[in-house]
Amino acid sequence: MDVAKARLNFLTLEPVGSSDVRPSILASWVRSQHFKLPPDRIALPYISDPDLELPLSRSARPVLQQLHENLDGQAISIILTDRSGLVLQRLTADAGLGRYLDKVHLAPGFSYAEEFAGTNGIGTALEGGGPMHVFGHEHYAEDLEELACAGVPIKHPITGKTVGAIDLTCWRKDAGSLLIALAKTTADNIRAAMLADSSTRELALLQAYRNSSRRLGDMVMVVDDDLLMMNAQARQFLDAADQRAVLGYAGESLARGTADSVAAELPSGTWVRISCRPVEGGAHGTAGLIQVTVLGTDGDQTPAMVSHRPPSRPLLPGLVGRSAAWLGSSREADNACRARQWVVLTGERGVGKVALARAAHQQNDAGGPLRVVDAAAAGFALELEAELADDTLHTLVIRHAERLDARMVDFTVDTLYGVLERRPSSLPWVVLTLTPDDGEAPDLGDLLTLFPLTVDVPPLRHHIEDVRELVPYFLDRLSHGELSCGPDTMRQLMRSPWPGNTAELCHVLQQVVARRRRAGVIAPGDLPARVQAISRRSLSQLEALERDAIIRSLLANDGHKGRAAKSLGMSRATIYRKIHDYGIQ
């Protein structure tokens, strides 16, 4: 069977065997299908101003230019991408090929990641982590069938991490076996150029890391503004939350430029000794070597060490969380309130922007009135005018500013200017909350000029360690202390991406209390089905129903996949595949 027929059979749900098409291509087709990509057209995200001053771009430029000169007159395009598949540079000597590549958007600013473009030399090489050639009908999108491409990931010469990819693309009819070899050679040349361009700082860090890793049996990390390396012990022992905590402690020490040693309790509850020393040549004094040693559960330490425990309560009243990201936003909001500086709190829906404003007000002006007006409400204009006319008002929060239309933006600007003129010596503290990704954002330029400071409130997935404190806090409010969370359940909650952020976490716990358990210990099976699965993509309503049915069947059959498959009327192979696809834990 030829590849064109195999692709057609695949798209029409006919059987396709490993003998019909290369296994790596078939696996990529399956991934492309899971991404729900249309096979009959190509639609890619675009960035109008990609960063062309990455170290990769600078090092690759002379290598690519030399190759372009050597290939002069040949219908081969040289393409450089970043590690996400975003095209940074394209050199094409043949005008006809260049026009075709423009037509299929294989041009700077477009992303050829597999999740957007389907099976292709760039995205599939990055997905697989190794060289990949894709010829003609092996492409998932039929718009690419006239092309052949060979992609090779580019590894950083010091860290070993993938930093981008080189791709050579030509007409399918002109493709030869040397295309992939030439792409590999080019990737090696770029890697060598990056090594030659590596700074003294990176080489000093690498040397310090190697010396310590050989000499010590402890966890070892080296860090700088744009570099992080850790040995196998650190990767295995420290989860993501513990790694962030270690780096937070180390960052404070390295900023002082001194060699320090502290004993600290990590978010996982483990006590460790964190020893830091700067490495010469680091940017802004923040480069250094970190050694982590596990202590006893009670934090056994020598008298010379500083006992350092994370703060037991949040910076602002009424808030929960002690991660560096959350405390940083809290501190900025607190400082803005203290200085009576008008501020924009920006972040995803549900991150706690209004809660942060209330807490800052409570900390600095507990006796004064605070009012919240909603820009999405029908009576917003009248409410805003009335609140600002009240000279006793101390704090005003204008939420959902992204919902203002042009006319209401002008009205809000005029109203706020009126307060500035009428109360110059006793201004209220005004906070604007903004959710940037909430539909088509209006032009808020004139309004934002009144707010000299913007504070980014992080999504929950960026300070996931705070879930350990948020869950008991919410449960105490919802069940009056009669309900707690088991360790397996807590681990599951911390694995969830929480697209709805803290508000979603609270809602999930409300569901547990209302529908499942009101006292005792919450088990993983008590959680809603969507929290028991971690999917890399959005699910359709039908897929979500199927996922929930599989989870219920697994729970009913004590996790036995064979019995669960039988009760659902599907094969064992099918349920294993769907468990993987839906990210069911």
C-alpha cells in the first residue's frame, strides 16, 4: 500500500498497519487527529514580531548564511525555529518554492508545532526529540503534500536542552536521502557555534556543577538568570513545588553575593539544608551553586546555621498562600495601597484580583469604606458616578475593565479625572482589574494612563504549592472543620492545571461538600471526574462524558482496567488508550 492510500485509509478510519507507513509517521498522524486538526487545510497561529535576538538566532545566523550561499540556485529552503516550532528565519533561493512556502505559511512568525501544523519535519522532530524526515503524503495536512522536509532539533551545547530546530524543505520530487544528513550537519554546526559563543559565565557554572556533582553525594543545582541545571538526585527527590522553594531561598542568598547556609522546610514537609555560593561571572550576581542536604523531620541543624521556616501566615489579611509568586503580587498591591497609587491588577479569571485589592485595603485602611463596581453590569455608569461622588469613599475597585466599550472607556476616564480635580489632597485608592484574554479587549489606552502601576496576579498553576494551604482553608469555611483532604487527594489536586484558578478550586471543593462528603477525609474518588483526569487538550462534550464514564467504571471496579472495559463494552486495548488520551490518573 502506498503512503497516499494509507493516509486516506487513516482519515476514513480504515485500518492502517505499521507495514503501510512508518511507525513514527503513524504515531504523528494519531497525535494530529487528537489535536482535531483539519487534514484539508492549514491554519497556524502567528506572531508579528518574533524575537530574533535569541542566542540561538545569533549563533545560527552565520551558519545558515554560509549554507544558503552553498545552496545558491537550488530549490531548498533553510528554516530555523525556536523550541516551540515558531519560525524565526527562512532562507530560500528559489522564487517558486518561496511563493509556495508563503502560501502554506512556512514563514517567520508562524508556528509549525505539531499541535498546529500536524505531521511535518519541524513539529514532529521537536515532538520526538530527534531527526525526522517527512515526505509528500506523509504530511497530515494535504497543503504540504508537494513538499519534503527534514527537521533536526538543536540541543544547547551546555545544558543539553532543545532550544530550536533546523529544517530543510524542498519539492517532494527533488527530495533525496542526503537531505536529512545535511540537516544533521547543519544542526551540529549551529551547536558548535553556540558553544563558541557561550559566555564565561555559563562555562564557569558548568565547571562548578561538574566538580560538585562528582565530589558530593547531595542534590546539586546551578542557577543563573537564564540557566538552571540539576543532578539526578535533585530531579528525583524535589518535586516542582520544592524546586521553586529551593530556588527562592537561594535567590535571596545569591542576591546578597554571600555564601550562606539555611535550614528550611519545603512545601512537601521535608527539612533540608540549602547551601549557596556565588560563581564568578554571573549576571547581576545571581549565578551560583546550590547544594541541598536532607535533614531530619524536625530540622536538625548546627548552631551556625540560620533556622528558616516559610512565613506561617500570608502577607495580607484574609489571603492564603506563601509561594514567592503569590507573595510578590501581594507585596506590590500592599505597597501601592500604602502609597495611594492607583493600580491595575491583571491576570486570568479566578486568580483572586478583587480578593487581593480587599486584603491590601484591609491591611492599610481597615476603617475606611471599600466599594466594588462591575464594568460588566448594566448600571455601571450610574454606580460609578455615585460612588465617586461620595467623599467618604476610601477604596474603589472597578472590576472587569476588559468589558468596557469605547464609549464607557471615555466616560470612566472623564469621571476619574473629575475626582482628581475635586479631591486632589484626599484621593480614594482606585484599583482596576483586567482579564486580558477575555474576548476582544477594548483600547484602554487613555484609561490606563491614569494607573501608573500594573501588577500581574499569577495563575494558580504558577504557584501550585499554595494548593496545600488553600484546600484546608476552603474546607474549614465549607465544613466548619469537619472535613479534611487525604494525601493522595492532595497530590491529585496539585497535579491539576486549574484553568479556572483559585475560584475553580473552591468550586470543586464546594461540589465535594454538597454532593459527596461532608465529614471525614476526602478520597480521590470523591473528586469530580474532570479533576481526576489531566488532559493536554480541551475535550468535546461527548469526550467529557466518555471520560467521566470511564472514571466511574474504574472506581466501581477498584481500578481494574479489564473489568472496567468489560462493563463499558470496550476492549482492554481501547480503555488503556483512552486512559492515556484523557490523562486519567
